[in-house]
Amino acid sequence: MNSESRSVGMKRASLVLIGVAAFALAGCAENGGTSSAGIGTVGGAAAGAGAGRLLFGNSTTGMLVGGAVGGLAGNMTLDRQAEERRRQQAVEDRSTAQQQQLDFERQRALQNEQTRVEIEEQRLFREWQRERQGT
């Protein structure tokens, strides 16, 4: 096997590796986010290492640089977006809980007022009955 056909074979293997890493990243996506923190970084590093190997041959330095760049890219794209979505969801959850608490307090105040009105009406009715029986 000559060096040119070996190089073509390694490039094909690298392309397959990059494709697998890309599908792995896509498979980790869940509703636009990632299923666990760091998966974008790891997937990006794997894809970057494959790309580095493809671009720089069998160079360890090329794979390390590609892995570092890919890891940063994966972190910046997938992991940070997922973290921001988690933060937004937490804010929405707190807001919903506060609104439910306010609704509960309003309902309780309305029920207390209704009970007070009914007690006052009963008191006035008993007073009216006593006055009527007295006359």
C-alpha cells in the first residue's frame, strides 16, 4: 500500500469519525438543549480532534488543537445555550410559584371576607328576630 492510498484511507476514516461525532452531538440534543452539562464540550472536542487529524494528517498537535477548538465551540454553542435555558426555566418556575401564591392569598382573603359577611348577616338576623319577639 503506497503512502498516497494510506493518506486517502486515513482521511476517509477521519471523515467517518467526524460524522459519528456529529451524529453523537445531534443525538444528545433534546428539544434544542443537551441532556447533560458538558456533552457539547465533549462532542465538540471529539469532532475537533477528528477534523484536526483530517487537516494535519496524523499529527498529535493537530488533533490536540482541533480538540481544544472543537471543545470550546461545543461549549459555547450547546452547553451555554442549555444552561441559559435552564436558568430561564428556573425564573419561569419561580414566577409561576409566586403567581400561584398570590392567587391563593387572594382567594383566601375573598373567602375570609365572605365568611365575615355571612357571620354579620347571621348576627343581624338574630338581632332582628330578638327585636321581633320582644315586641
